[in-house]
Amino acid sequence: MQLINRCKEFRKLLASDCLMVPGCYNGLVARLAAQHGFRALYVSGGALTASSGVPDIGLRTMDEFCKVIKDVSTFSNLPVIADADTGFGEG
């Protein structure tokens, strides 16, 4: 599903229903959530850093966050809410 279609679908879902949106920190978890019937997903900066074994103090780069967000979106084919924090270890 194209990105613009996912955005439109997400807006429709929000307008018509109360959604349970599970947190996913990689593509595998996203695929499992999609297979279990969830209709949207959430990517948390805290979960991403914790799954990497580092503290949530801005050590992961923006490129790393974007890759995970893309993987979650691609492997699930669902709309994604992304909380990518602030400060990305770039300097």
C-alpha cells in the first residue's frame, strides 16, 4: 500500500473507531502485529533504544530511527505513528 493511501486509511480509522495500537521496534514485531489483526502500529524512541541495549539518551542516529520506521511500515503494510524523540547522537 502506498504511503499516501496508508495516511488516508489511518485518518478513516481514527474517525470511525477506537484503535489499539501496539508498539513495534522492528520489522518482525510489526509483521506479527499485522498478522494478529492490528490496524495501525506505533514506533517508540524508548523502545528502539531499549531493543538495541542502549540507554534512551540520544545515542541512536536519525538514520537508524528512519530505517526502523521504514521496516515497520514496509513489513506490516500498516499506518505507523512514529515517536522519534529528540537528539540523535549526531553531535
